[in-house]
Amino acid sequence: MSESTTVVAAHSNRSFFGQPVGLSTLFFTELWERFSYYGMRALLVLFLVDAVQEGGFGLDDRTATAIYGLYTAAVYLSALPGGWIADRLIGTQAAALWGGVIIAIGHLLLGISGSSHQAFYLGLLVIVAGTGLLKPNLSALVAQLYPEGGSRRDAGFTIYYMSINVGAFLGPLLTAWLAQQYGWHVGFFAASVGMLVGVAWFLRTRALLGDAGRGQPPVPAGQKRPDVKLWLSVCAAVMALIAIVMVSGVIRIPPAELQAHSTWIIVAISAAYFIYWFFFAGLDAPERKRVVMMLVLFVACALFWSGFEQAGSSFNLFADRYTNRVVGDFTIPAGWFQSLNPIFIVAFAPLFSALWVWLGARGLDPSSPTKFVFGLLGMAVGFLVMAAAARYVAAGSMVAPGWLVSVYLIHTFGELCLSPVGLSAFTKLAPARFVGQSLGVWFLGTALGNLIAGRIAGEFEADNLPAMPGQLMRIFWFGTICAIVLVVVGTLINRWINAKPRA
């Protein structure tokens, strides 16, 4: 009996909320990782635009939001190579552990970067690399705790999902307060400490995971094991080259220009995937029809996140500049508004889940495209509320916090209609041999939405407030029209998919 098997046997009579005790290791590791990610994200744009004499970088809004969009998009894209490294080279436990260590180093670089732009951007790059290793592989470890699958695994993922939102709620509260009281870099240090706590917890309790993700991944029969040292050396060399280029300033690409190029690159990669699936993957007619539906949902996903992800960019700036945050002698940190979405998810996700079950039991459960329509409409209505608030700002008034609270609540309702439904829909629609890749494509859509979000946020000009209500109304109408188009297209494709072949 191996050591890890002995460990599992020793803990077999223990549980975590009725689930395998190893889930506690992953729950608290993910909580602290999300604490660090969302805690830093709540500060990022505000720090970039803050005046140099106040400790910021003094960037214009367009540049700052472009950097924000590139960073958040890169976090999602990095999950693809991070998953590959775990699956082919070092295993999920090692990938998650090293990912956490690298993330902590990245946040530490932000904390000690001072006025150095190169050191700060290098820190962002390091965080992206670490998140790509840790984020997808913690989720994979959760799945490996339930080799039998079934509803118990679903319950385990539900508990795990709560850790994400608890961390996302707590992170901005602490880091934004510390940044307001003691300076930006103290807030960044707090994010690093949070991730170090998560790494320490993982090391202390990883034995509870037993054999899940331990050691090198198995090699399919007939295939050679990849040269781990060679591939890791290549990855390290690529990262080192990028770091040297960034620090030396040999190549300088304006963030807005890099953002535009990255957007088209992701569009091209996504298009290549769908073209391959439809024409060259050997799919039968029903499978190709489902791929068309996946394409429609992919586009809707990108459109939704392009509006929703204003939360950390333009909405964050709106909270900082135009929202009356003074309560007595206390000024609410602008970053605290970033904690609204996760707490709303914790409060309302069970209600939405129960609603879908209740409707399904009566044969009334909306189709996936219909739920996406609800998501897009929720995003659009949120911008309608923002446009109303912006009219007061354009007239020279500060607005009450309730405006942003309402927007975040409405957008959360839209997220609950679209995000979990989209993940489920992609796994159901994808051909069986492409399910794993289909989730990667879903995250490509999310990354694309984040890039577009950065571009949208850069269009709002602090010195042109009268234009803001009109800009927000255009996003409202765009989201509404997209929802209407999705109703028509989704209905037609559903009929096409479900049509019986002619005799």
C-alpha cells in the first residue's frame, strides 16, 4: 500500500460538509487564490490612473483599461497551456502548487515595483503564468475526488464554487481598505500574503487529496512520455524571453494597439476551431448542427462579458470619481463595490438553481439560447440604469452608491442566467471527443469579451462627461438588439437541430 493510499484510508471516516475531506484542501486554496486575484483586480485600474504624486502611474483611461483588458483576458487564455502542462508533464497537484507559488511571487513584484512600470508589468505577467497553472488544475482535482461521478460530484463543485465567491468577496474589502489607508503597494502586498496563506494551506493538507493528481500523469498505451525537462525548459525560456523584452524595453507596443491585435488573434483562433470542427473533424450532420449552436452561444458569451467586465474598469472608475462614498467620517473605498457581485452570487445562485429545477419539473425549463437571452437582457438593463445615473453626473452631481449596487445586482442576475448555463451547454453540445477542447473554446470567448470590455471602457472620457449617458445608452441598445437576434437565430437553429430527417 502506497503512502498516499494509507493517508486516504486514515481519513476515510472524515468528511467536509459531507464530501471527501480532500475538498477542504481545495476549498481554502481556491478561496485564497481568488482573494488575491480579485483583491488585486479591484485596485488595478484605479492605481494605473492615479496621479504619480499620489503613488499611481498617472496613465490615461484608455491605456489603463487596455492594460486591464489584456491582463484579464490573458488569465483565461493561460488556462490552456496550464492544463496541458499538468495533463502531459507534471500532474495536477504539482501544477496547482507551483502555480500558487508563482502567483504569490507576481503579487510580491507588484508590491515592491515602486514607480517602475517594467517591474509592475512583469508582476502581472508572472501572475498570469501562475494562474494558468493553478486555476484549471484545482478544478481538475475537485473532479478527481469523485471518480464515480454523479450528483455527489455536482454537490462538491457547488461547495467549491462557494469558495470562489467568498474569496472574491473578501479580497477587495481588505486590499482596497489597505490601499486607501496605507498606499497602493500595501494593497498589492496583501494579495501576495493571501496567496501565500493558500499555498501554506495546500502544503499542510495536500495529504488529504490522496492519489488525486499525484505524480506524473499516465501515458496512454503506445505513446512515449514527453521529455518533461525539455518541455519545462522551453516554457521557462519563453517566459524568460518575454520578461527580458518587457524589462529592457527593446520592443514597445502601446497597450491599446496590443489589445487590438490580441482581439483579432483570439477571433482568428476561435474561427479556426469552429471551421475545423465543422469541415475537417469528421463530424456527422447532427454533430455539425450542434457546432453551429455552439458558435452562436460563443458569440453571445463574448458579447455578455464585454459588458459585464466593465465592473473592474469603467464602473470602478465611476465609483471612484462620481459616486458619493462618504458615510459620516468614513469614505467607502471604491474597490469595495467589487465585492457586490460575489455576495449577490452566494445569495441568489441557489434560487436560480431551484428555479431551473422547478421549471424543468413542469416541462417549462427554457432552452440554453433562451437563458442566454435573459443574460444579455440583464447586461443591457444594467447599462440602462448606468445611463440614468450618468445623466446626474453629466449635470454636475455625485450619485448615491445605490445606483452601482443596482447595476451589479442586475448584472449578477444576467451572469447566473448565462455563465453556468454556458459551461453546461458546451459540454452537452460538443462532440464527445472534443469536450475538453470545447471548454477551452468557451474560455476563449470569455477572454475575447474581456479584451472588448477594455476597449469599451477606454471610450469613456473623463473630460467629456456630457457624452457618457449617450455612450451607455448605445451599449444598452446593442445588448438589447443582440438579445432579439439571439431569440430569432436560436429558435431557427433549435428547429434545425430537432428537425426529423425526411423519409
